[in-house]
Amino acid sequence: MRKIEVPVFIAGAGPTGLTSTCLLATQGIETLTITRYPGTANSPRAHITNQRTMEVFRDLGIEPRVMQAATPSELMSNNVWATSFAGTEIARLQTWGTLPERKADYELASPSGMCNIPQHLMEPILLDVARERGGKFLFNTELISMKQDAEHVYSLCRDRITGEEFEVVSQYAIGADGDNSVVVKEIGFPTEGQMGLGAAVNVWVEADLAKYAAHRPGVLYWMTQPGNNYWVGSGTWISVRPWNEWVLLFMYDPSQGEPDLSEAALTERARATIGDPEIPLRIKAVSKWTINQVVAKNMNKGRVLIAGNAAHRHPPANGLGTNTCVQDTFNLAWKLALVLKGQAGPALLDTYTHERQPVAEQVVNRAMKSVRNMLPISEALGFAPGQDEAAGWANVHELFSDTPHGRERRQILRDAVELQNYQFNCHGVELGQMYTSAAIVQDGTLRPTPTRDPELYHQPTTHPGASLPHAWLQRGQERLSTLDLVGRGRFTLLTGVGGAAWREAAAQVSAELGMPIDVVSIGGPDCDAHDVYGRWHKRSEISDAGCLLVRPDRHVAWRQVDASQMDRLGDVLRGILALPAGA
């Protein structure tokens, strides 16, 4: 049997596997990535891309390529609830930080903006980048089995076209193979939760709906009609390309039988929820999927690590799916790269589970709660399964009537729509991951107490474990973010006007460990970056002589308010890297 030897084997070439390959290849690690499919995603699927994920693409240097293919945030603004595109609009909510009260929060939090890039447009970009940087791929190749010993991972694969079986022998393996992960089953990763909590259909549709959408641009249009109100209504229209390409999503109850997926039935549903029989439409593809609520109890076992949907599965509420997948890899890749280069001990990989598994749990729970929070809108509308059409429309008229009951129902509806901020403006959940592990050294201070709702609002801090806050700086004629000074696979020591001695300390530790440590001073015009607005001074939470040790994934690993513990830098870094004392 043919054998392939490679440092890192990656099963799965969706957003998780592709981003893992990009990050590892960028850091000079040889990889082999396989997928059972003939190419990248063939339909839109996941699409909401938040600021933290765009920051990962910024770190890779591909943010402009992603933005060029995406719909920008200003065209994502409105969530619309209506009886149809042409029918009665029931409510509207500004989303993804575009409402006036939230714009500043989003702009102050990151140099990157949110965007809407469907999976079938994102994946080819990541594939191109990975190949440009040396990543190797095998399509039409499935993983049959996997086992490991103390030294290697052995993955039996099969070419789905020729039937040939071969073995990949790797030092480490990443399971990025999605909901029905072979890696999870073969290696025995324990999971908890439930699969199949709901059933849904995606219908990819071409239809020019500019006359109904351009004046209220958004990503999601929720259509609800009498007698057809299962779970989230008659059909949710998801913008793929403004305003002529869409996914029509609807839920169904399998206990009542499978839905009619004939072209005639789907066209009828699409026309009913558009509300305009004159609009030409074409169905491009149809797929079914299920709502799952599953979290792996740990994400690394020996030499095998899992990421993305292999480790956590949840409904698309909050738009956290692909984002959590990409962010898993940003945490994992630098650790794996340093271990393979001999610059960190294998125990560093344990911190991957310690840091990302709680995030996975939080995301799954938040998404499930958001799904449940959709119910009050349905209840406020008063539609019921089996309701006759006349009664349903009378219900709509009463909702907007000048009657005590109408006024009461409108208030219930307003409260139900307001609740959707926890799904569509949940900035704290999107950005507020705080890590605790052996790769984070606490400084004896308490984590800052949130001043606002921590799910809705992100509170920047340099507390160890937090993601480095963003602030705009100046370098010559270049405007750059604090985030642009760190990352890219390297540790960075940030200091200020009075922190010159940290540079010498870092150089000594770097020489001892055989690993580069970047040192960047932020402050006045003589520093590496000029804090012209003074915003970094407010956000750094250290003195001009203090320092922040920032990991390659931009999380703060250690913080010193002043220069009093400069001699600890070597021991701190050895501890973070799981190296023996004096190594």
C-alpha cells in the first residue's frame, strides 16, 4: 500500500480545513489536506463573517481579497419581517452593528468590518491562498480510518474515483471533517448534545428582487403567512448576491412527512413568499440539513486535534458557525507550528482545548437560545398551523388596528423584535472571547466587570487572556491598527515611551529560546508607532514603561504595568510554551 508522510494531515477542506492549511502553510509547515468532495462548496451555505474572522484574514494578508468577493456591511443592515416581499411589512431591525446606536461600538472595536460572503465564494479564495503558500490537497479522497501511537497518526484514505487506498503517516492530524466527523468517531472524542433537533431545506434561487429589497437592504427577510408558520415562518430569504441571488430557507416537521421538493412545489413556495407572480425565478439547487446541538468535551487527544463542526455543531442563529471554525484554527495553528519547529513543548497543545472548548459551549448555547427566542415573534403575529387564510389575514389587520388589543399586540411584537438584538447585534459574543489556560499568565488583577450587557457589548481590555484591543496609530504616513503590529505567527512585546529596556530583555530571551520576539513601542513620534489620537494610552492599561506580551493569535499572554518584573520575561515565555525551566 502506498504511504505518504507529512508533518500535518488535515481531514476536511471546508472553512476549517482551508483556514488551517492557510495558516500552517504561511508559517512554513508542510500539510496534506483531503476532502471527499470534488471541489470547494457548491452552494452558499454559511455567509455571515464577523470582525474577529476578518481579523484572521487580515493576519493572513487576504482581507482585501475577501472583501472584494463579499457584500459589505452597509448592505447587511435590515432584518425584515413581512407577509411577503410585496406584502405587508410587519417589523424591521437594523443588524450587525449598522444601527446608529451601535455603529461606534463596531468601528471602535476592530480595524475590520463585518461582511456577507457565502461559503461557495469564500472557500475558493482560501484554497488559492493555501496553494500559493505551499499547501497540498487531494480532492475526491475520503478518510476511512484513523489511529495513533506515541509518535505518529496513521490515516487510511481512499481515492473515490479510482478506489485506491493509501495511508498517510503524519506527526499530527487535524479533524476538520464536519458534522459526521470520521476523526471524532475513530479517535473517540467524547461529545455531548443532540443531533436532528430540527429539519430544514435550502433552496438556491435566482430572482431579481431589487424593487423589494434595495430600499431596505439586508441579509435576512423573514416571510410569514397564515396557515404555514412552522418554526420560523413560511420561508426566510437569505441574500447571496444583492439583489438577484438568494437562498430560500424553510423548516419542516419530519414527523408530518417529508416536504415536497419538486420544482413545482418549491417554485410555488418561492412565488408565494415573494408575493409578485411576475418576477422570473430559477431554482439552482436544493439541499436538506438538520439543527444540531453538540459540543466535544475536549478538542485534542494525543496527536489528533479537532476543529470547526467536528468539535461543535449548532444552528446558524447569530451567524457564528464559520466564524467559530476559523477562530478555532487561529488558536490552533501557531501552537502546532511552534511544537513542530521544536520551539514549544507538546503540552502547549492542551491549551487549545482549555481555551476553545468553553468558547464552543458558549456559542452553541447562544445559538440555541437565539433559535428559541424567535418564537415570541411568531406568537406576536398570531398565526397558527392550520389556520384558514381569511382568519390569518384578519389577524394581520387587527395587529395594526387602533384597538386596545391591537395596541397590546404591537407592544408584544416590538418586545419580541427587540429581543432579536441578542441574535443580530450580539457584539460581545462575537468578539469577547477571554482565554484561561497555561498559555496565559495572570497578573494578579481581577477580570474587568462589564459595564454593559456582556453579550450585546464588547468591552476591550488588555487583561491577560483577552484579545488585544484595537486602536488606530500612525507610522510615517501610514495609518495602522495595533492589531497590525502583532500576530503573523510571532510573539510581540508591546511597550511605550519609557520601555526601552524591554527591547534588550526580549533580545536576550529570544536568543536563549531560539525564537524571534518582535518588540514594538507605541507612544510618541520617536516610537515605532505614534499614538496620535491617544486612544491606545486609554486602552493599554499599562504605564509607558510597562509591557504586553501578545501571542501570535493576538491574545494577551502576559501584562506588566511597569518595568519592575522585567527579569521574569524568560520564565514567563518558557511557561507559556510548555518548555522546561532553563531550556
